[in-house]
Amino acid sequence: MEAPWRPHRRDGSGQATVEAALLLPFVALLLLAVVQVGVLVRAQVLVTHAAREAARAAAVDPDTSAAVDAGKHAASLDANRMRIDIEGRAGRGSHVTARATYHSPTNVPLIGALLGDIDLEGEATMRVE
């Protein structure tokens, strides 16, 4: 004899799995975005450090090319993507300003393609010695 027909009970036993499968790509994108922001913040700190080193070098040495080289090599960034401009330097007691601009690559998967490269800037002013 056949079992009597019973309607299926809906107990939601697979609901959590489906929700997790739908939410996982968004969580992964969010984590990649956090990593990209961290990389950009690190690059910004290094650009500011490069500007500070270039200003310090320009404050003690009248050769601006040496100051530009000091700034480019102070940070562990691609020197070909960095530009440093030196302004000022009239004489002892005056001020010299170094501006560093870095064309930062955004190469974290998926997020980097959405953002594109970003220009970061740093500036530092020091008194000429």
C-alpha cells in the first residue's frame, strides 16, 4: 500500500546556505576594497615622507637635483611614477618647499580595475640652513 500523500514542510534548512552563497561575492569585494585602501594609504604616507626628505635635502644643499633624487629614493615607491618639484631657496633663513606627486597604480584584483590609477600628493616646507 502506498504512503498517504503529505504536503512538504518548509523548515528553511537550506536557507542559510543560499544566503551565504549570495552574500559571499559582496563580502569578497568589500575585503578587496579594504586592501586597496590600505595600499593607497601606505603610498600616501610614503609620498609625504619623500616630500619631507626632498625638502630636508634642499634645505641643506643648494643643488635641487640632489634634493629630487633624495626624495625619490627615500620612499620604496617606483621612482618613474614620482615627480618632485622644489620651490624657494633664496638664502639662509628662508624657506624651501618640496611637492611630491605620485601616480599610484591600483592593482588589487577587481577593485583596481574599477578605480584606475590615482594621483597622490605630499608637501613639506623647511627652513634653509
